Amino acid sequence: MNVFINQVPHALNDGATLEVAIALVQAQPPFAAAVNLVFVPNSQYGQKVLFAEDRIDIISPVTGG
């Protein structure tokens, strides 16, 4: 199935979880994740099943003044 991670298309196996998608892009903490604009707590990454055309946003904090 195809999903979008930070607006870039990626192919994942059917039934893949958000945890798999995060590992695919090698996201390094700290970050937050959302699926279809809905925040997903990090404790739920392994249980959040993805579906074709889902849009995943992985966002890292920005610091500065």
C-alpha cells in the first residue's frame, strides 16, 4: 500500500503500523507523529494500523529565538 510520510510517497506492507513507518524514515527523537492530522501518542505507535493513502506527519521540535 502507498502512504505519504511528510508528503513523500512510500510503499508499506498491508497492515503496517505507524511504528514501521517511523522506522522506515529513521526518525530520531524527539519528534511527534500524526496520522491524517490526528496526533498519535508514542505509546500507540505499534498499535496504530495504517491504511492506503494515509498521510503521516513526523514533526521535530524547533528551538531558537
